[in-house]
Amino acid sequence: MKTFGVGMVGYGFMGRMHTYCYQSLPMIYDPPPAKIKLVGVATATPESGRRGIEQAGYDFDTRDYHDLLERDDIHLINICTPNNLHREVAIDALKAGKHVYCDKPLAVTLSQAQEVWEVAREARTIHQMTFNYRFIPALLRAKQLVDQGFLGRVYQFRVAYLHSSYIDPSRPASWRTDKAVSGGGASFDLGSHVIDLVRYLLGDFDSIFAAMETMIKDRPGPSGRVPIEVDDVFWLQARLKSGAGGTIEASRLSTGACDEIRFEAHGDCGGERGFKRIESVQRYPKPASLPGPKNSVGWMRYHIASIHDFVSNVAANRQSNPSIYDGLKVHEVLDAVFRSSDTGKWVTCP
């Protein structure tokens, strides 16, 4: 069995989550696709690096991710940094001959995403995006049904991803509310996931009409309240290249929701009636820290399945899906969202 060394870039909440996934592979999958060795972790602070060593057993920590790229015993680079660093780390890792697993979104602008794809398409290594919701069992089953023609010709769809995580105006500003660092708010944070799910299940986008709103205009910062430029909520109407039409919504202000994805599609072959709805999240008391209290039951398992898929693809030298190309396609739609919101007009997707 092959052994792959992991270099983790970023050890915040998602860096710890992805680390847990690598550690879980031999317990969840029998046999696992490969043996995993947690070699190095690159973090912004020494404190985070020490946590990576003490909690997860990484061999060493560093403030410079290039130290990971120079190691022959590191084969997989996992990117869990703020969004504005994804492009640089991904390009450098691919050029260094490493396999890359990158958290979404791929970058903060379409042009940056295109740069990453230009390098990735020429790389001889495997690359994959963290579109972990593709690995929800219900979504895997939905994909099977769509591919088998269960819906026939799809006419319409309705999709929403709802959080209430920013409903409190006293929640402090962070890198996620800084457009230069995050690229966008609900559109990038949540919308990237459901845009990918629409592509995964129903096909590419043709054109969209979008609106975005920043409802809470400022939030507490280190020296007073900070103006917020990223969207709290966005809505879009979409036409797909297949001719289907529908709506997508993403919100971080949906009171009463925790981590809720709704996906509905209708086609000329009908389907089965009925639905059921149960909210089930994971509010385990402190000192529990993984998963987050708003995450749905099974959320960690989706991540484990996603990383299992990545490691399996590396072991088989088989290109991943979702790949960096899928990350680029999401950015094409997000770019159209911003253009449509700015102009108030329908815009065409590439």
C-alpha cells in the first residue's frame, strides 16, 4: 500500500477538520486507499502550529508553506487558508509537483481562478476542490437518478443554502467580511457550494440575473465599527444550457436555519410525491470543538468521503472530479452574479 505524506496549509477550523478526515480514513474505509502520514503544517502563528503538532501529531510546523513544498516526504498539499491565499499556494504547489486539495472557493476573482486552472491543466499531478456536499448520500443518489433519466428533461429547479450565522449585528468583522480577502460574502461562502451542486446534477449555466444585498452595513472591529462590503444574501435566476430554468438563493441571515441546503428539480418524467423535513444539528457542549454547532449531522462524514475520494484518485493516478476546473466554473458563475447585480441585467455565463 502506498504512503502519502500530507502538508497542511492553515490549521484553523477547516484545517483541523481536514486533518481529522485524513486520520479517519483507515477507520472508515477498510482497506483505505493509502497510508497517510501527517508530516508538516504551515500556519500564520506559532500557537496554531503547536496545536497541529500536539493535537494531530504533525512532525513539524512552519510559518512558510514553501517549507512543505520542498519536502520529498510530502506528496499532498491541503489548502485551508483564507480565500485570498488559495491562488498563490495552489499554483506553487502544482508547480512543485504536489497533489493539491483546495478548499472552496478556488480564488477571490475569476481571473485568479483562471490562472490556477492554466497551471493545473498542464500539471502531471492530481487536484481536487472541497465541494464536499457532492458526497452527501442523498446527493449521490440524486446524481444516479438524474443520470438514469429519472426526471427526464429537467424543466425547473429551486435551490437554497441558508445560514443564520451572521444574523447578530454584534458579530465582529473578520476576514470573511473583508472583500479583498474573502472575495464575497454569502455568494462565495455558501453560493459556491450550491452553484457547484446545480452544475453537478443539472449541467452548465447559460445566463443569470442576480441581486445581492448587504443588510448589516457595519460590524464591530478592533477600533470601532467596520463598514461591510460583502453580501449577506444573494438571489439569482438562472437558465442552464439544457434549457432548464430556476432559482438559487444563499443567505447568512436566515433566522431559524443553521446549515440548511434545499434542492428541488422537476422534469417531464415526474417523480415521486412527498417530502420530509427534519432539522438535526450538532450542538455538543464545550469542550467539543468539531464539528461546529451549526453543522448538520453527517457533515464531518461528507468531508471524510471527499478526502477519501481525493486520496483514492492520487493512489490510482486518476484525475479528480470535482477538480480545479470545477472551481473555475463556479467562479465564472460568481463573476456573472456580480456583473448582473451591478448592472441589473441578465448576463451570459462563459
